[in-house]
Amino acid sequence: MKIYNKKPALSPQEIRHYNWYIWRAVIALFVFVALMITLTVFDVFGQLPSFRDLENPKSNLASEVISSDKQVLGTYYIQNRSNVTYKELSPNVINALVATEDKRFYDHSGIDFGRSFTIFLHLLIGQKQGGSTITQQLAKNLFTEKSNNPFVRITQKLQEWITAVKLERHYTKEEILTMYLNTVDFGAYNTYGIKSAARTYFNTTPDKLMPDQAALLIGMVNGPGIYSPIRHPLNAINRRNLVLNRMQEQGFLSSGQVAEFKQKPLGLNFHQNNHFDGPAPYFRSVLKKEIQKIFKEQSINRPDGTPYDLDRDGLKIYTTIDATMQQYAEEAQQEYMKNLQVQFNDHWRGQNLAKSIHNFKFLINQGMLKSDRYKQLKMQGMNDEDIKTNFDTKDTLNLFTWHGNIDTVMRPTDSIIYCKMLLRNALMSMDPTTGYVKAWVGGTNFEHFKYDQVKNGTRQVGSTAKPFTYAVAIDNGYSPCLKINNVPDTIRGYGDPWCPRSSPSETLPGFITLRQALAHSQNWVTAHVMSEVKPEPVVELIKKMGITSAVPAYPSICLGTFDASVFEMTAAYSVFANHGLWTEPTYILRIEDKNGNVLYSHTPKVVQAMNPQTAYVMTYMLKGVIEDGTGSRLAYKYGLRNPIGGKTGTTNGNSDGWFIGITPQLVTGLWTGCEDRDIAFQSTRLGEGANSALPIFALYMKKVYANAALGIKKTVDFDAPKTGVSIVLDCGQYNQQQQGTNEVDKKLDF
């Protein structure tokens, strides 16, 4: 048997010696920490946030575009971050966060010392230690750019401690939780903050998140990449279940609830955020530039004098757009344009486009020069010959179709031809009384075709200009019942003699009333009226009605030979429905900063553009277009027989199809055509406004009327001026008066 020598016990002197070393080490560590904290407080390792910084923490906060019915139409952002208040958070989100990230959150004052002091040793040996409280994480999110150097991280951690304590002094626990959830990064797809995350992953709002949904999102906080439900669904489920377990441990959920939620699938309703996502993308694009222009012209700046940044400053932009009506307008366009494109393609099928379309090769070449592909190749240093070869070489391309985007292999040159042969469409709908724009559809697909055709684009207006000439005549005392022989009428005195053409199949023979002439869009009678009233008063009226485009004082303007936008024409027609008042189209109500301070509010301009009686008589004239004229399919095909006025318009070569419809509560303008005027329907039957634009109005209005909550009623008619109407609208009575006058004239030998 081996005998081991027993180690002698330490003597009291040795114990005192070792204790002295231990206490020296502890005191040294304490002094070191105290010194480091002192140096941190005095900004030796970098400036700490000031009180003002704590009150106004900097973050890239998305600006929100809000509809009149309180829906978020979209955001402008660098980081897609939108703030919520504590009341807008589901308790499930709060419980999941506290249970997972900081179970003693309500008991500490910013630092959990039981966990935090071990972090230095872990940092020094390169290991991660989860010692940060929610308040410390908030301090890091708001004020720290995390370093990978462990020694620098020690000083940063001290800064976070001190900032966390300051945050706890300045804010309540509820405010800290809210600020934290507003700053968290939820991974790719431009998703920052719980509001954006709830919308991106579940298409809901933070107050409606269920426990399993909240657990999934909170589980992503410490690893938005590895726990992404899109890229790593299994990891996301495991992490979600871990959070649910933590919620059970803290008494927020029962074991039965946790077991039930663990059995559920992820249940995602994923929608990736892009700037063109959401309703009214064309409107939001125009709106952003308009706000930037207003801020610059009116010197609306931040308190420090620097310009506001819509992508970072979290502004609230309250608009007049009605989200429901906007949806109806986009649905109506989608529904009909899909069918109209088929009509367009069928009637061009089998034809040689280069021979049939004027300037075809020039148009395709221009399309190439304006394309993003051409600009990118130029930046790469390629010459035009090499670029032409590139455009003639097949490649994988993403194209828009009415059935969704597709990836296909084709020559870029062919893709230009494809896009040139796509029909475009634009719509604007507004309240004629207030001027508030309710719906704005600036094109067919913002992702592929970003040019707005409501306000930025102008096209020849065609016969939609005819009511302006008739309005001047009515204002001069003409009656809608006045009959004029529908024969050619040459106008002289304005350059070369001018007489419009009139299609034999569409010409009403003999004497017809002015109301009939407008209803059936008769060129010869319109020219005769122009010869009576002269171009100058018509131009004056057009300008009063808000048309800013150049309108020369020539007789041909009575047929709409000038250009204007859907925005201008819709507002002009609102004059007829609004007792002669032109009310400036308004789409911005007010703009607030992130704290709710009003930066800008808008009051529309109002101009008495027309005599109220003239405006009322014109509504009677325009109703004739629908009752028995070029717009009659609105009644016989779509069943809209309530008080509606309107006017179709078709330009030379069927390049532009228009319809503007008026009701007492809503005026809506539409345009349809190709990008280039040389590309159009070959048949007027297909290309006229009654076929290319009117049906979208009909589908839109049927949806609007069906929703009683919108308050747009079929039973409302245009009301006469309070002063009465002296112009006779009953043609039977008018004819009797004319006959009576003739008898008197005879007796008096006139």
C-alpha cells in the first residue's frame, strides 16, 4: 500500500497573504471599472448622447402617406421604419419581448448587474454574452455603431450602460419598450420596427398580432438572418417555440396554449416592401416631388435650418385620396385594360408593323436610346455598334403582362417593340365641390412604366374640348334647343380657311339641336358655333377652367387640337358640376412632423370661371351624351341610368381615347393610348373613347355606387342655380316660342 504525504494546511500568515492579493485584485478591478466609467462619462471614449439627443433620437424613420380614410398608402424611406405608440402594441408582443430578452426588465433601472459584469471576461476571450437589458439594447440601436474590436466594445458597452441609465430617467418603461420595438431590425426586405414587420410578414398591424406571430417576430430580434421565416423556416419555427416556452415560464401563457401554438404553421402572409408597392404608386411619386417643391419654395425646414428628408424624417402626409375608391379605380383599370389589350393585339396580329406604323423604326430606336439598358451599357464604355449588337442578342428579361410579370428569353429590341405596343391608361377622380382628389391612377404598372400620365403627361384632348365652345355659346344666350343645319361651315380670318371633316357614317343629316350636336359629337355644327362665338372667348374660358397648356386662339381648338393633362381636364369639367366654380384640385391636406407638429396645410383656390346658369345648362347638355349620344353604352350596356353627364373624345388616327364623366358628387377623367401617338388602333370603332376609356369609368362608378359608405348616391341630380334658369331647356316650349316670334315678325313686316 502506497502512502501519500498529506499537504500541510496554510498558515494564517499565508491565508492573510493570499487574501491580500485577492482583495487587491478586486479593488484594482473596481478602481479600473470606476475609472473607465468616469472616463466614459467625461466623453474620453467618444461623446455620449446629450439630453437633446435623448429627447430626439436620430433614426431613419419612413414618412407615411395617409389616405382620407386613415389607411397608409405607402412610405418614403431609406429604412422602412414606421413608429407606433404603446397603445398600438398587442400585449403578446410586450410579453414575448420581456420574457425572451429581459425578464427582470420592470425591476432594474437600465442595467442588470447580475448579468452585465461577466460580459467583460467574455468579450476579452472573444465569446458573446447576452448580458444586455432591453434598455441597453435600445441605447445601442439609437446611438452606437457596433465595433468588432472586443476592446472597443468594452468602451461602447460602458457608454451603453450610462446611456441606458439616462434613458430610464427620462422615459417610462412603456416608452422604452415602444422605442425599442420601433428601432429593431427585422431582417432584409427593408423591414425596421414592429409596425413594418407586422405588415411585411403577416399583413396586419402590431395590435392584432397573436402570441405565435409575436413570438416569431420577437424571435428574430437577435438573429434576423438566421431566424428568417422566409430563408430559414425551420430555424424560425424552433426559435418561435423557444419564445413561446419563455412566455410560459413567465406566466404569460398556459402550457395548453403553448402546446396549441407550437402545432401551428408559420402562417405567413408575406409581402416584400418596395417603393412601388401598395396603392396609388404614381400618385405617391408625384406627391413626393410636389412636397419637396413646396418645402423649398416656402422654406419649410427642420428646427436646425436644414431641409427635411422625406426618406428619413418620419413625416405624416395626410392626403385626400380615398383608399377604397383608389382600389376600385385600380381594379376597374385592371379588369378592362386586360380585355382592351387583347382587342388591340388581335387587330394588329399578322401585320408588318414596320410598314404599317409611321416612323416605326425611329420610335424603336428612340426607345432603345431612352432605356435603362442603353444607359448602363454606355456607362460601361460600349460604343453604339456594340450596344446595337447587345440589343439584338437574346437575353433573359422581365416583362409586364396583364396577368403578372414574366421572365422570358428574347432580344431586348423585341422587348422594346412589345412595350411600345402596350396600351397605357390614366384616371383621376375628384369631388367637384371641395376639389379633393379621391383616386389617381397614373399608368398601368409603376414598376415597369414610371411616367405619370395624370399630371405630368399631356395628350391631345379631342372632342372633350367641344363643351368649352358650347359653354361660351350658352353664356351668350344660345339655347340647347337651337337648331343648326349640319353642313360644312368654313371659317376664315385665322390663317388658311378651315373646315373640319365629318365621317359620313357618323354625321346626322339636316337641322339638329345644339344638344344633339354635342351628344353625337358633330364636327360641322361645333365649327359653326365656333364661327359665331369666335376663338378668343373660348380660349379665355379654357384658361379660367384651369388648363395651363398652350391653347392658340384658332377655330380648330373647338375640336380639341390642343394638349392637356387628365388632371387639368378633370378639374375643368368639375366647373360644370360645381355651379361654374373652378376649385383647384387638391390632394394634400396637411403635413406633420414625427411629433405631430403641422408643417404645411393646403387651402384650394376657387375661381368663378363660368356663370352658374351656364354651368347648369351644360350639365343638361352633357347628360344628353349619355342619354342618346356617344356615351349611351354607359346606360344600355352598364346599366347606369342615373343623372350622369359626360363626353367622349377621340383624336386623329385614334391615338387618344378620352372619357370624362360628371355627377354632382364626383367628376372622373380617363385617357387611353399608346406611349407614342403613331401607334394606335386602326379602327375608330375600337379606338374611340367610348370603347377605350368609358368602360373603365363605368366599372369604377358601379363599384363606387355599390358601396353606400362612400356617400356617392345615384339619386342626386345636378341642382339649378338659386336665381333660376332663364334659358329654355324644354325644346317643345322653345319651338313654340320660336313659332310665336315668327308670327309677330310677320305682322310687323320684319
